[in-house]
Amino acid sequence: MPLITETDVLVVGAGPAGLSAALCLARLGIRVKIVERRILGEVAGQADGIQSRTVEIWDNLGMGDKLRQLGTTVYQLATYAPNEDQTGIKLANKVLNIPLPSARYPYELILHAKHMEEIMRDALSGVQVHVEQPCGRAISYQAERLAASKIQPYEREKAISDQSLVDHVETIRARYVIACDGAHSWVRQQCGITMEGTSPGLAYGVIDFTPVTDFPTSRAKNILQSPLSGALGYIPKPNNTARLYILLKDPDVIQDLDQSSDKERTRKISQIITNGFLPYDMRVENVTWCNTYKVSQRVASRFSHKGCIFVAGDACHIHSPNAGQGANVSMVDAYNLSWKLAYVMRGWASKAILDTYELERRPYSLELIEFDKVIEKLFRPEGLSPDEFAQLWHRHLLFITGLGLRYKSPLIVSDRFHDTMAGATIGQRFPPVEVIRYMDWTPCNTLDIIGYSMKFKLIVFAGDTTKPAIKQRCVDFIDKLSQTSRLRELVTTSIVLCVKKEESISGFIQLQGNMIDTQIFIDDGINPGRNPGLAHEIFKVSPDMGASALIRPDGHVAMVIPVSSDQVHLIEEYLSSL
Ligand SMILES: Cc1cc2nc3c(=O)[nH]c(=O)nc-3n(C[C@H](O)[C@H](O)[C@H](O)COP(=O)(O)OP(=O)(O)OC[C@H]3O[C@@H](n4cnc5c(N)ncnc54)[C@H](O)[C@@H]3O)c2cc1C
């Protein structure tokens, strides 16, 4: 008896992209099925570096605490250059890894891919979604029916690796498919989507191990230019372990390592490391993974097919792991796409919104490849010195951390009123700042206030509402918002008053009673060092004028408008245009 199941979204592949997509969709109340061909316990990716923006996203998905609990934080970046007599290395520089005031988490978080996956799977179980694995190696779908029917059929052979189940075929009917099946994506190939780009001809050795060492900065991230072993990248990992990247330039060495047994390869790479750290003692013990790989820099020609199959993660962009981006970017792909799919399925937006996935994510992927080419210079003989690398790293920090990601698409409205809130950039993620919740004086970060849900968030910096005219303007604005049904349905409003917490805000409390989903915050702190009005100052909002930001479910600022009932129609028009 053939098994037929139905779902809203079928996610193919349970690496970082697939698990994130399934989790985001399930959190938004969408029925999702996720299938994976690996057997349980086998790990897919090798990612271990989580960037600042991704940590924020994990917070929103309820996984941030676990991530911080299990991961290692990297606050410092040290660089080493050849010493005078070219017999070893010497410390060149020690700097902060992420010196960014706009970072809520000014560090890179290191956690093994296996543990990242476990955290995501646990979170998925919490929303009653379980990865179905192992599914068959081949997943076929009936492309000709895609455009015609409302619910499209997808077929896969299940558990092909288990001979007793070879004859068992399950058909999954899904309205949408997200292909998160990695760099060699089978789904992408079936859709005729090509990968465009080149292979720069670089190869790396990579090894996970326990360092036994007197190397002084072994708990920092280190970039070494060794006269004996070339460029090395050292990343501290949890439980006093580490990962090391080695550039392999010599084709004979690459071939030799490729053809070596695992044991031989490990021995040879360990020797390169021991030499590379001289005069420090660096012994490689308890190796848990050792491999070589060649870098490609490619982006998919399209990110979707027939408006119902979407490609995410390594399936649509591949590059070197030099800046720890792949898994991060893959998860952000999922974060970008999921709410848009959910909006279409709920009937809150037209299908056109799905086109903005490619419009927003593909240019970013192309930028990533360009950045990869810049950073790769470190690993070329004629390339960057360690100091130049540190400077380059800092110059591109907003990009590396994901905090500078700025979307440009029809979903981002012109910056006509940007000056009224110049501290936030339209198209970028809304920045973090601490305010206090009026009802209990609990300190709250704006990123937590925004959170992750189906709704847009309207953050209203009301200004100094001790002044009657300003208070009245804000009250009128909120009143007008509450009269608009589309707004009530799609938007949660938070008002931040630029007053001292001891100030009476009675007019607003009454207002809150009238309006569902409105929260009141005070631009003040509970610590003596935190001045009233700091958030208005950081966001460059005049306390005499106020300003408000409409924020998308993925945290990016869609538009900024003045606190004026005359301008509420702009939000209404925006929401109607979705
Ligand atoms: C050495 C190394 C270090 C790295 N370090 C970092 C880092 O520090 N930070 C970072 O962000 N990135 C890093 N990356 C990159 C990162 O690992 C990848 O970008 C990331 O894993 C991509 O996630 P994904 O979900 O798109 O694909 P994958 O992780 O490849 O997952 C795809 C999944 O799909 C499954 N699959 C494939 N075909 C099918 C099918 N037909 N049916 C069902 N399932 C299928 C696969 O089994 C796999 O589980 C590193 C990569 C390497 C190699």
C-alpha cells in the first residue's frame, strides 16, 4: 500500500540550512516535513564558527542560551609573523576580534557542527517536528505537475540503504519545497539551476585536535605566517580542543596527502603544525578529524524554480571556510525565506513576496564570493602580512558578523524619513539597545522585544512625553494605528517613552488597555550609569520629534516614519502591498 502524506513545506536536507528552515517554519505555525539521507548520528557539515548576528537569531529561535552554554567565545585575534632569522614565528599583534559597538555579542562563538545540529534538533522536537532519516538517496519529483496543481507531489524512496525497505515508496505532497541538500544538491540539479563561478585552485588541510602546548595565545583566534609551514589559521574550540587550517600550495603535497591513509595524512599534517608553531611547542594529540579539501567559489544562477522550489544554503552558494561564513549564511537564507512562505500560506501576502528571497539573498551571496577572494589573499605567498590581515578583518567586520547585512528590495521602503531615526539603517537589522519594561522595570533588549513571530513590529520612540504636545501627538498616532484592521492583524507595537521611570505615564496605560498587543517601555535604566534618553540618543531620535520603525519578522527595518497620525497610511499601504 503506497504511503501518501501531505505537508505545507518539504525541506530536503537536515544540515544548518534545512534544520533552520524547518524550525523557523514550525515556529510560525506552518506544517513542515524534513527529510535527510544520512543515517542518524552521522554529522553533515564541519562548521564551527557562529557569527554575532547568528547568535541573535538563535536567541530569537529560543536556542541562544544553549549555544552560549556549550560554545567557546572568541574575543581576541592574535597574529604571528616570521621571526628575524626565519626559524619560527613571533607575536605581531593582539587585537579584539569583534570591536563593534553595534554588536550585542562582540565575539565569535565556536561550537562543533554536531552540537549545533543537536541543539537545532532538540528545538525542532519541541515544536513536534522530527527529522525523517535515513530517506532514500534519490528524491524524485514530478515537475510537470508543479505549475498546474495547488498541492504538488514529490516522491522519494525511503530508507533505500535498508534493503528490507527498498520497495517502500512514500509520496509526499507539499505546496513548497526548500532544497537544503548541500553543495551537490540533487534538487537543484533537477531544476536545471546551474552554479556559476570558479575554483581558485586552493587546497587546505584541516584538523581538529587537542593541543598540548606552551603557545601563549592558544585560547584566542590566531593567524600565523610561518617561514617553515606557510599560512596557518588556529581556532580555539570547546573543552580545550582546537581546529587548524593549513594552506596547501604544493600540488605534489596535496596529491600525496590525498592519497595517504587517514593515519599517514594525520601524521604529515601534525608535522606541518609542529614546525609551523616553532619556537613554541605545539603537539597534536587526540585528533578527531583530519582532511583536505579544495575550494570552489560559486553561486546558483537562480534561487528558485517555478515559484515553489527554493534553494538555500550550500545548495546555492559555496566558498572557502576562511571567514567562517557558510553555515551562518545558510541559516540566514532560511530565516529570510521562512516568514515570506508563511505569509503566503496564511494569505497575508501575495506570491510576489517570494521573489524577494532571491532579490535579497543572491546579491549578498555574490558579495560573499567577492569577500572570499579578498580574504583568500592571506593564504597566497604574495598576499597579506598578518597585520594587514587583522586590518582587513576589522574593515570587513560588519560583513563578517552579519550585522551589516542590508537588504534592498521592494520590501524595503525608501529612506524618506531616515533622518528622524538616523541611528537605525533602513534594510539592516534593528540594532540592540536596553530599555526597561514599564510594568515591572525589567531591563529589556530591543532585539528581545522584536523576537520572532509572524508579526511585524512597530517600535515607536515617542520622545519626551512629559511635554503635553508630544504626548498628544503620540496618543493620536497610536489611536490611528488601532483603527486600522490590517495593522491590528499584522503588527505588534512597542512604545518607548523618553522619560524617567518614576514619571507617571497614566495616559499611555489607558491607551494600552484600548489596544491589543501594545507594550510600553521606558528609555531609562535601573543601573545608575544608564541615563534616561540613551536609546533615543543612540538611535538619533529627537526627544521633541520622536520616530517609529516598522520591522519585518526577520528583524530588518522595512521603513521609518514620523510619530504622526497623518503618516499611518504609509504603514497601511506597505502592508497592503505585501
Ligand atoms: C572545514 C570546514 C570548516 C567550515 N567552517 C565553517 C565555519 O566556521 N562557519 C560557517 O558558517 N561555515 C563553515 N563551513 C561551511 C559549512 O559547513 C557549510 O556552509 C554548511 O554546512 C552548509 O549548510 P547546508 O545545510 O546548506 O548544507 P550541508 O551542511 O551540506 O547539509 C546538507 C544536508 O543535506 C543532506 N542531503 C543531501 N542530499 C540529500 C537528498 N537527496 N535527500 C535528503 N538529504 C540530502 C546531506 O546529507 C546533509 O545533511 C565550513 C566548512 C568546512 C568544510
